[in-house]
Amino acid sequence: MKMPNEIPISCVCSISSTMENIVVTGIQGLPLIKAGDNLAQMISDRVAIGEGDILSIASTIYSKAHGYTKPLSEIAPTPRAERLGKLNGEDPRFVQAVLDASDDILMEHPFILSELSFGHIGVRAGVDQSNIDDGMVIFLPPDPMGAASEFRDEIRTITGKNVGVIITDTCGRSFRRGQTGHAIGWSGFTAIRDFRGDTDLFGHELKITEEAVVDEIAGFANFIMGESNNGVPAVLFRNCPTWTGHDNIYFTREEDITRRLLKEACTR
Amino acid sequence: MKMPNEIPISCVCSISSTMENIVVTGIQGLPLIKAGDNLAQMISDRVAIGEGDILSIASTIYSKAHGYTKPLSEIAPTPRAERLGKLNGEDPRFVQAVLDASDDILMEHPFILSELSFGHIGVRAGVDQSNIDDGMVIFLPPDPMGAASEFRDEIRTITGKNVGVIITDTCGRSFRRGQTGHAIGWSGFTAIRDFRGDTDLFGHELKITEEAVVDEIAGFANFIMGESNNGVPAVLFRNCPTWTGHDNIYFTREEDITRRLLKEACTR
């Protein structure tokens, strides 16, 4: 994950003070997604994709198309899943799915909070039972960065256009109630816009130097998608500003104070 | 500093089957804001505001216009500020400003994390030294909900239009590097979109029921604003979807697990 400039800088907006418009399209009319569906084709059929566009898709439709789902009936809960199911009032098979998807459990109660192999920390490991048939669970894509890159390649193959891709999940936050959209995979630009070396309006070097732009875009995409039966699982952004930066969005275990405290409390 | 181009940037988004467009405008051409400036008038002069629009402004320009700033030279650091200044490598007068703005300190090092009187938890209590004269600090508005409501009234008086208002700050998050825009004050709608009672595409009652839409909009506004010398401190959203919900965005102290763990670790 590199090449912040792979998307041509022809698309510029407020940030560079030109007057080109940003256009954001909630992609409607997608049917219920099932395993084997060609998402890139289905989306390309429904919206005109342009060079440099950003395409944000809900992780749920990516996972459904790629079969990252499982019937609860095929899951045999371990004693730990039985215990946590009782503790948290959840189906132990669902709890087992969460444990299976987790690399490291940070908190067991009142809900499981865990780290996934790709670095994301999320409630119930992002395992979902919404918008899928009864008795099924949806997992996050196991390699969302690879998924975003692959999806980007597919769009290029179909349309001939280079796009940026963000795969979103809906996550809770510390200190604030309510979920917001977060990026779990991206391709075509960096996660972080790095202002190091930039100056403010008075010429001072900036103190706030790293802006997690992929999460700001993912949040807005999520606002357009909604959570319920809106059926808008993909959003297209046109003429977005470009940025440079890096992809180190996840803290290391040493850096992450909250992670350490939660883990200590959980293992106490 | 005058921006070379004062023509607003627009963002057109279709989200509902009615295909009504959302238009988002980065408001350019605002001069450096100083105490006593009539922000509502200055913004109304630069963009055509419509009924039901959402206007998002950076807390820094609200605070500057209302004089929530202070010269460091007028701040006498207490022994605690001297100690924390040494510990964190910061000017003890700046640290004193942070302590003065804080209602409860949750963490002292490597940076101060504290709760403000209105419920927001933020790094250095949101006290800022960017985009202001040397030797000055900017505080968050002490009553951002009141500020948003008052600003909304001013826009109505000037334009005759009812708008929604979001006052933003740039905040870090747990688990993820990089700041994103968050709402610290809002008026004209609720912070949380509440899906309780809604069903998903399969008719199941939704598990994720509360979406913090004000933060998703604030994040996108922040993406358009940028952090450095872009000079776009206000963003207008037109034809946004509407929602119902509630304003309880801040956890109670009992509910907030991260807050409790940080506080325990800090007082250990």
C-alpha cells in the first residue's frame, strides 16, 4: 500500500482551491448479494465509473459475494464460547464465530472486543448477523487490504479506469455512543493524510499532522448507506481531493494505550 | 490571506430513490477570523443558504470570533502544569490552559486526555495553538451546544432559513492512528440516528441501532476543510437525508469502560 499519486491529480477541490466539483453517488438497485456474484461487474453496470473515482463498499457485500459466511448450524461452540455466550446473553455458536475471527481478545464482557489478524480492533470481531439469512453469520474479509486491491483491479479490468477503493465496516468508538463507518481495507491511496512539514495560516508547523482521511470518507459513505433496509451498499466519490501520507493506521501494541489497559483488565 | 478562488466547491450526492441530490459546498474566501467578527454574516455573504441545509463550521473559527482565546503570557502555570510540562515536553503555560479547560483529567502522559464540562473527551482538552498568532491558545467553545443553537438562530435571522449546524473539532481515536473530524456541538437535529425498531433487508430487527451521524458528517466536513493553510473552515450540506434519534452521544461515566480504565491507570 503505497503510491498516493497513482490517481492523477487532475481531480482537485476545495483543498487546492480550484472549482471542480466532487460528486458522490449512492449506488442503488443492487440486488441481494450472494456467493459468487461479480460485485465489480454489478456495480460497474449501475454507475458510470471515471478515472480517479473512489468507490466505497460495505464489507458485508464483499464478504457475501466471496462466501465469507457460515451457517450457525455448522459451528460447534467450545467451552469458552459457551461461557461467554451465557455471560453476554448471546448464542454460543455466534460467540464461537467471533472467537474464530479474532486474533487476540481484549475484552470479554459486556461484549467481546478483539483484534483481527490484519490489525483492526472491533466489537465482536465485526461478525454480523444483519442483512443475511436466518442462522447465518457474515465475517469481515480476512484480508481486506488484499480485497480492496483485488476489487480495484477488477474495476480497472472492466472499465479501464483507475479508482481508489475503501471497504467499510460500522464500528463503535471509545467515549462516544453510536457507530460510525470505518475503513478496514483500501487501495489506490494512503489511509493517512500526512501534514508533516505543512504550515498553518500563520506559517507555524502543524501540531496535528496526521488525518485519517479513509475513515472520514468511510464515515460519509456509511451515512449514505444507512444501516437498515436502504439497500445502498456502495457509494462512488468523484473528483475527490488527493493527498499524500502513509498506511500505518493501526497502532503497534506498544503504542496503543487503550489496548494495553483493556487487555490488562481482561486478564486480571 | 485571501483565497485565489472564492467560488464554492460543490459535491452532489444521490442517496434515495427519489434521486434528490445532496450538494456540499466548501466555503472559501473567508478572511482570518478575529474576535468580534460576525461569522454568520460572513458565511451568509459567501454562500447561498437554503432551507434545511446543514452548516458545519470548525470550532476554531467560532472560538476566535467569540474571543475564546488567550495569550500564553497571561497564564501563570501551577506546580502541576510545571510538572506535566516537563513530563510531556510542553510549555507549562499551554499545559495550564489545558488544565483550565478540563473538567476531569483521565490521563497525564504522554499527553493530557481529559473530559470537558460538556461531556466531550479529548486530547489536550481541544486547546489548540494552530492557525492563531504566536503566543496565543484557542479554547473549544465552553458551551458548544449553545453555540450551535445560537449560530443557527443567527443564520435564521440573516437568511430566513432554518438550517442544521455542526461545530467540529479534530480528534484522535482509540486503536487507530490519525485524527478525524468530530461534532462537539450541533443544533437542528439529533446527534444519533436511531434504528431501533427498523429491520434489515431480511426483516430481522437490527443489532446495530445507533449511528452517530453528526460525527460522520463532521468527518467529511473535516476532510474538505483540511488541517493546514487551506482556509476552508466552513462547509455547507444541501438536501441531506433526515433522521430521527437522540442526543445522548456521550457515555455516562458508569457506561464508559475505556474512560474508567484510563482513569484507574492514571490515579494508580
